[in-house]
Amino acid sequence: MSVREFPLPDVGEGLTEAEIVTWRVAVGDMIEVNQPIVDIETAKAVVELPSPFAGEVVELLVPEGRVAEVGTPILAVEVSDREPVLIGYGVAEESPSTRRHRRRRPESGASAARPAAHGEFTPRAKPGVRALARELGVDLATVPATGPQDDVTAADVHRFATAARTAAAPQVPRPSGGVRTPVRSIQRTMAQAMVRSVATAPHVSTWVDVDVSATVRLVNQLRSAPEFADTRVTPMTIAAAATLHAVRRTPIVNSSWIDLDDGESVIETYPFVNLGIAVAGERGLTVPNVRNAGSLSLSGLAKAITDLTERARQGRLQPSDSLEGTMTLTNIGVFGVDGGTPILNPGESAILATGRVVERAWAVDGALAVRPVMTMSLSFDHRVVDGAAGATFLADVAEYLRHPPAFGASVGA
């Protein structure tokens, strides 16, 4: 018999850390291969981890509520010496020689910063991490690395930048006696993303009020149609279709500004729309996206949005659900709000917010009438989208909502 440690795996693309939410096993339990043992919260979702091997739990190495870096041992299990492991985790033990020759990681804190002596030291980091460091004005050579093979991770850069800002900022007296709530993984990641977005992309917002009488009638028709059974249909469903329609005329809104490693920059415009849907859940705001949304029928689009929204609110999203979005739609009207100036999802160039539908006095053919009206606001990255393109896109969305296609037409027609 021997004791095996289970290191926290990377369950998503580029995951650097996760919070231990709930242990499903206790010391002394006998577990089997592929048995769910722990729920972890990543930057994108709550994920269930299966056991990579069978045996008796001898120690829970990371308590609930604690954040652990990828590669950190979180569980110790006594197993048979011939016990196979679950394929894909890569939890084979290191040989003594590997342990002896593994480079020692620096301790956290400014005192552990590694000097770039005479330009000889080149820190290990992925291109995205290098781009992040440039955005935040951080010298990678001074950042303590915690990643595999002493790579500098995105989390390392954020921690270093935050520490530097804190050290430079004047200390503001705070009142005592308040209740402190830990910032959880999803909330912390979203906060970092919003700060980075505002710091790097010049935001511009524009908005329009729309008479959505025809949209409301269409929504009522769709709710009674067989193909929309068990599907939530709202004016936001039609707004999603309107967004896809407007992208066809103004594709630049479905783009990203990309800084290359050689110092140059490019704008990449995508031939597909991975439409992000902002969802506020108990554990924070998430933005899963409908992949290639323009290829779906209207009923398919409605079902995809319903599925993502329900899974997000139940904490059942997978990390991959929130990757590679190209633009975002957020419904702030569900909170009784008319409009706002949303912040871009990092890497995207446009986000459209739909407000509540409220009855207002409205001029119709020279006479005053009461009509259902929605306010729509668009924020965009002014490096990528100029004012004319932003206004054209929003006007096209508004016109679609004023005069949506007849029932049965294809999405985005």
C-alpha cells in the first residue's frame, strides 16, 4: 500500500487556481475511480471533480473555502501499489531524482522578486500572460512565478499588480464594525476582468428608446407555439435575434483588438457570433455564450439561451461554456432598470444591454398613444468600433425590434 496525492487539475483552458467549495468525502471513506469527491469553483463555473484512483481517504489537504493553485495536492489517498489511475489527470508520482532537480519556486511577496540580471533572465509565460503584463504595466521579470515549470501565470500578474497598486495608494481610514464577505473565485475573476477592460479599452456608450409593440406580440405568439414548448421566450430572445441580424450589416462590432508579442496590434473580425449571455447567479456574474448563434433557428436560439441561463443560475456551467465569446448581450430590465452603460467583456468590442419594457406615452402618426417601450444601450471599444458603426448597429437592432420578421422566419432574417 502507498499514499497518493491528487493535485488540483486544470479543468479549463489555462486555469490557474480554483476554490474548494464542498468536499463530498471525508477521512476514512473508501472511494472508487471516477467517484465524485469535491466541487471546485473556477473563474467560470462550479465543477465536480472525480477521483483519479481508488482507496481510503487519509487526508483532505485543502479545506473548504480555500483557494488552491493548479498542481497543489488537495487530497491524499491510500491505494494499492498496483492501483491504476483515471486517465487524463496525469497524477503519476515524481521520481526522487525529479524532486531533487525540480527548481525551487520563489516565495510570494516583493522580497522574492527575481532580478533580470544583464538581460540574461527571460521569465516563462504564455503569450496571453505577456499581453496582460503589458496592459497592466508589469515587468514579468519581477513577478514571483507559481505556475508549472516556474511559469508566470495570469493570477501571478494580477496579484503583483494589485500589490503594487495597494503599496502606492494612500491608506484611507475605514470605519470598523462592518461584516466582511470573502471575494469568491467567480466574483474575483469578474472584478479583475472589469478593471482590466476599463483600463485598456476606451468605452463609448450610446442608447435608443424603442416601441416594441410588435416584439411583444411576437413573443406572445411564440410562447404558444409547439416548437417553443419548455422554452423561456422573452423580448430578450428577440433582441438576441436582432443582434445577430445587425452584426451582418456591421460585422466590425463582432471583433477583437489584439496586441501581438512583437508590439504590433491587429483587429480580428469573426465570421461567426459566439453570443455571450450575462447571467447573475448566487455565486456572481457569469457570461456563458451560445456558440455560432447565427447558425441556429429562432427556436434553437431560444432553447440555447434558456439552457445556459438555467445552468448558470444552478451553478452547473462548465468552464468551456464561457470561453471564446465574441460579443455579449445583458438584460438589466429584469431588475426593473431602464438602461445603463455596461462594461465590455475583456477581448470583446461590444456589449448590448436591454432595459425593462414599460408603458409610456408615445407619438404614433401624429397622435399620442400608450406603447410598450424598451431602452437599449450599447457600449463599444472605440479603438475598434467608431461612432458611425456603433450607431448603425444599434439602429439596426432597434428597427428589428420595431418590425420583427413574421412568425416562422429564420433567426436574424
